[in-house]
Amino acid sequence: MKSYEKEQSRIDRYCAEVKRELPENVRKWVSRHVIYNMLNFEGRHYMSSVAACASPLYGKTHEITFYNSDYLRRMPKESLKAVIAHEIAHCWLGQNTHHDKVAENIIERFEVDADNQVIAWGFDIDGLNKYSEKWVAKRKPKEV
């Protein structure tokens, strides 16, 4: 099994786990309105700390796209579940997170809103934030 297929399988498992842990009304809504997709960056130099984005597709359907990258593949289970819940929160709140189409100040508000929703649903956002900070710190150019 290629790492892309392995990662897709892991994402699918954790999406199902997260869905089971959501409040019933949200779980039903997600089942009807959210689809998942993965972009494959396997074999490419992609070191972004972006794991996924959410966007409306058509009608009331939302798409969550995961980026198959080192950042995502190395993410611990609870952090990945927080990412999935965070992207579901963007959909639930009706937010489009395609960053090239949204003003920076609005994106910041969207991220805070989604994080607050994830916390309200009971997911561990702190572990994700720590993982992200470590990831970014490891990849910053060293000053000479």
C-alpha cells in the first residue's frame, strides 16, 4: 500500500471517529452536507503547516480537502482529530477557508470561531497548536 493510500485510510478512520464524537445534530448535518477529499503531495517538497481547508461546493454541500503532506502524515491522532473537527466547524459555521479568496482579517476571525467550536465540541485543540508550533519552528531558516 502506498503512503497516499495509507494516509487516506487513516483520514477515513479518524473522520468516522470524529463524526461519532460530535453532538447528534451536528453528526446528522455532517452526514448530509460534508464530503472529504485528499490532494496528494507525495514525493513533492511540501512543508506547509496547512493540513486541510473547507469550502462550499454547490447548494448546501461542503468539501473538506486534506493535503497528503509530511505535516499531516506525522500528526498525532488527537491532533489530526482536532484538524478534522476544526474543518467540520468551518463547514458548520458556513465559512469558506480558501484563503486566496478571503480577506486576512476575516480568515483570522474564521480560525478563532472554528477553534472555539472545536473546544465546545470537546476536542483537544491545545495538542494541535503545540504540534503546529513545533512543526513551524523546525522549518524556520536559521539565522546566521
